[in-house]
Amino acid sequence: MTKPDPNRVLRRLPIVVGGLGAILLLINRLLTPELTQSQSRGDVVGVILSAVLILIGLIWQQVQPRSPDTVELIGEEGFVVADLPEAVKTELAWASHLLLTNTVTRSLVVFYQGKVLLRRGILGTKSEVVPGVILKQVLEKQKPIYLVALKVYPGRFEFDYLPENTQGVICQPIGNQGALILGANAPRSYTKQDENWIAGIADKLAVTLALR
């Protein structure tokens, strides 16, 4: 579904006012049998003002960012964690809770040293992670990859452990041993601030998991 724009009336107001002004000027000109010079000058000013208002309205329509379309991810909500020390479980629970409540993330997986340590949020049908081309690249180069609209990428099929209608994915490396894989319910929905936040949490997890 599309999130409603709360400012749509305000953004359309200049177009409505400008159009109404132009119509009234035209009616006034048609109903006036004889025009004076002052009225002609007034009409010119009125036409310019109406055109400016319409132009402002059109610009506002274009610059207003469109809210991304969100979907209801297919799957059951869950929290599955591997057999780990309690301190590590607590750290994973804390990190995943922050990501699910403070970003657009709706599904996440922690993959470390070839194993799935955590699955949380809306779970996909598969629990096993088999690294594909994209995840392998993240693990090898230790640089994050953000797939802003998953459905347009040929490599989307490797993320079959996420809900099938996941809209956007971030693969964030956890040191040189694993990755934090995040799924969103809307395309182009992660901001730069979100990406920085995710990177910071991944770095924290890398320290914790290296010491377990």
C-alpha cells in the first residue's frame, strides 16, 4: 500500500488558486464592454501572478518525494537463535531489536562463519543460508551491498531465506567472518543514516562474536 501524503492539499493549493485567478480574469475581461488602460495593466499583473502560482504548484508536485510503496511481507514472525553463550544471545537480541524498531527492517539474518546464528522478524520459508554471488562478494571484499529494489536484480533468488516479497536488502559485513542481512518491506527505503547505523551495529557484533 502507499502511504498517504499529508501535504497533498497544501501542495495543490497554488495550482488551484492560480487557475481560479486566471479564470476570473478571463470572465472579467469577457464581461467588460470597454477596457481602460489601468484595467489592462491590472489584467497583465493578474495573469503573471496566476502563472507564477501555477508554476510554484507544479514545482512543489515534482520536488515532493514520493513515499515508497510498502507491502506486507509473506511469512510468520519469529525469533530463532543458535545455541550460543547467554552474553552473545543477549547481544544479538539487543542488536536485532534495535534494527527492527528503528529502521525499515522487517526481516534479518545473522550469518557468521558459515552458520546462521539468528533469524528474526518475518521469517522466510528456508532457514539455511547458501551464499550466492552477492553475499560472497560482501564476505570477500568486506563492503556492504544495498539492493534498493530487490525485484530488479537477477541475483535476488539467492535471498530465498528471506520472505519471498522482500523489497530491499542490505548485506552488511560482520568483520571478515560473516554478514548481517536485512530485508525491508519497501524499495529505496533505507536512508544514509540507516546505513551508518547498521554498519555501527555490525561492527559491535563483530567484536562480540570474535570473543565468544
